[in-house]
Amino acid sequence: MKKCVFAGTFDPFTVGHEDTVTKCLALFDEAVVAVAENKNKSCLFPLRDRAEMISSVYRCEPRVRVVTWGGAIVDLLKRENTPFYVRGIRNFRDFDYETADFYASRKLDPEMITIYLPAEQEHLHISSTLVKNSIAFEKPFKDYLPKAVFEYITEKKNV
């Protein structure tokens, strides 16, 4: 069985992230979506809420497993017994960041295989930051999120 890890802060999980998971499922038998606790970022949504949002999207998809993670990605890959690490790429900034991260991680685990999946053109402008700004300025954000995430946010957070 081939599985991959797709990790991110997912604050919140967008339709672009959802598209990346869909592509993962076309390539792998299982996709582990790792919700990262990034101490360098100030998140709008707590770690548990972010994991619950993503779990609600994949409630009926047994090939997706949501975990939370606060360590190095190479350690998570070892724990999950897979070398495959998927990264979604929207633009050259994402590529530059992910490539630098790849080389740093590769020194820690030469067996790691990073797979870059480009975003679809209609998702290039969508980011978690865009969603958080839309929420902060009380602007529409429904189209940027999977339905289950939008419902979670609007029902639980009264946005």
C-alpha cells in the first residue's frame, strides 16, 4: 500500500488544499493530512479545530486520515512508514520556499521523496491568509473553502 503525507498549517483548509488531497488520492492508496502546529505562526483557529474541519471534509473517505503534528516532517514520514511527502505549489514563492525546505529535510532523511503538485489555475489566488483576511474584514469567503469547512466556521465561530 502506497501512502503519502500532505502537511500544512491549514488555517483554514481551502479548496486548493482539497484539490491537492484529491490529486494525492489519484496517486496513492492513502493520504495522511498532517495539521501542523507551527510555533512561528499565529493561527486564527486552534489546532484541534483545524483538524476537525478537515476531518469533516473527509468523513466519508476512508483513504484520508487526519493527524496533528508538531515535529519535523521527516519524523512524521518515518512514523507513517512512507517516504512520500506532497507539497502543493501555487507560485514561484511557494516553489522557492518548498525547495529550500526540501534540501534541509533531505539532509535529515535521504530516503524522503517530495512531490510537488501544482495548483489548478482557478485556485492560484486562494490561500488561508485570503480567507482569514476575508473573515476579518467581513467579506465573502464561502467560495474559497470546502462546504464542510465553511459550515464549521460559520456555525461554530458565528462568522
